[in-house]
Amino acid sequence: MSKTESGELYWNHRKQEKSTAVRIGIIGCGYWGPNLIRNFHEVAEAEVSAICDLRLDRIEPFLKKIPGVRLTTDPKKVFKDPAIEAVVIATPISTHYGLAGAALRHGKHVLVEKPLAGTVREAEALVRLARRQKKILMVGHTFEYHPAVLKINDLLKSGEIGDIQYIDSIRVNLGLYQFDNRNVVWDLVPHDIAIILGWLNAFPEKVSAWGQSFVKKGVEDVAFLRLQFPGGVLAHLHVSWLAPAKIRRMTLVGNRKMIIYDDLENVEKVKIADQGAHLSSEDPNPRINYRMGDIMSPRIPVTEPLFYECSHFVDCIMNHKKPKTDGEKGLQVVRVLEASDKSIKNHGRWVRI
């Protein structure tokens, strides 16, 4: 029996029953797909109805973990199933546009992993299609659902750290190299861009980026980005697949206080530092005055961000809500990525976004 024939049996083995849960089909079971499957299976209002991957060996184990789930190697079966209300896409970037577009045209709500698409033109087309079909298009910017990121957002809204002056971010590790000719910018930068756009509630005016290919020719594995926001706020990002240690740290500097967000910390992920520097204007010979106050760490819930994301997607479907990370937000991130690529190819020249 061929794999395709096996897939047919796994698809047809289940009799569909009435359910009030949102039935979901998940396409892609490589690196991130199993995490999505696990979390959607834990959402009470959701039902993982179907799983699709080109390799049956990746999805067959879920027959025991999720009773009644159907398996297939053909995404068209998921799109054409009238019982499936929503499709989750966790496949390589180059396939996002085709798969998400097909799902929307078949009347499905769509959650697609970051980034939304491989070009601005494709992302714009998906946003228009979702609007025309009156379906939810959501992007998996998981860190926007992270309790630590949400806590920092609350701190910024409260004015505790004052006006943000600059943000510095570093996201590096050894691997994972991508094999669809997308560089490290498209892999790692979407996380920090989505976070920063949410914190600042603003869109950058221009970007200057540098990158270098050390392992695979033509695919930058290290990059540095500089983003200029309205009002003079600056953001600097360092991303790499070629680093000896894994680092996930962001620093926010305000004119009152500073914040350090270290995602690898088990307990004190967020630290608020009552520190800063200002120029003394009263002294006839102005000098720099430093403030070295206390450092405190607020309590951060330990719930998995991906569970919040999956729950939010289901809630938006059931209650006709606009997602926090909708297609428009995904499009904004793709605009930054595409402009960064253009800047890298032009040796760091500023590119307006």
C-alpha cells in the first residue's frame, strides 16, 4: 500500500459527528506544527479534526494522541471538507501565500505562522482576500501573547518608564538554518518587529540593515537592523543563526526608567531599573547626573504563550472578533522584512518603508 493510499484510509476512517467546537485542520507537522496541534487540542472550544503533512511518518503518531483525528498528505482534502471551519498553516514561508489563499477561497478562517507571506505583494493579496471572503486572517506572532510582553505593554501604557528613547534587541543562537533560501532576517526578526510595533503602537519610517553569509552562500546568517520611528525613537536588532550561546534579550530605555526583558530567565523575565542619566541644567558648567535606583521584577504568569494565541484564534472565530495579530499586523511586519532585505543588498543604505 502506498503512502497516498494509507493517507486515504486515515482520512476516511472517521464518521463526522455534530459538535459545537470549532473544527480545525492543521497543515504542516515539522518543527512548529506539533506545538500547534498540542495547544489546540488543549483548547476546550476547539477540535483538531484533521492533520496534513507530506510525510505520513510525522502525523501517524497523532492517531493515538487525538482519537478520531483524520490524516492526509493532501491539503486539498482539508480545504474541501465543509465540516472544517478553520485552517492552521505551519509550513515553509514560500508556501504560505498559496495555502492560505486556497483556504480563504474555500471559506475557511486562517491562522498562518509568521511571517504572513514571502513578499509584500503576497501579504497584501491575502489581506484583501480575507476581507472579501469575510473571514479571519490571523498571523502567529506568538510573542505578542507572551505574559512578559503583555506586562511590559502595561508598564509602557502606565507611563512608569516615561517616553521610550530606544530599544535594543538580541536574538541569537546556533541554528536552526532554513533551507528555502530565506535568511535569518525572515526567520528571527518577525518576533521582535511584532513585539516592538505593539509596544510603540507606531510604524518605522525607515530601516538600515547589514547582513553577511558565512555558511550558505547568498543566505545571510547574521544581520543587524536599525529602525527609525516617528519622534526619534530608535530600535536596534541583532539576529544570528551563528552564535555560541542562545540569547533572547530586549532592553527598553525610557527617560524615567529602563526595562530588561530576558525570555530565557526562568523567574525574573522582566526587570524594571530605576536608573538613568540626565544633563544638569542648573549648574553653570552642565554635567551628567546619574540615577542608580532599585531594580524590581514583577510576577509573570507561566502560561504558555502559544496556548493564549490558539485560544484567541478560536475566540475570534466564535465571537466574530478582530484578532490581536490580524492580517494587517502581519502585513506591517512583512513590509519591514522586505525593506530590510533591500537595505542589506544595498550595503546598509536607509530604505523608507
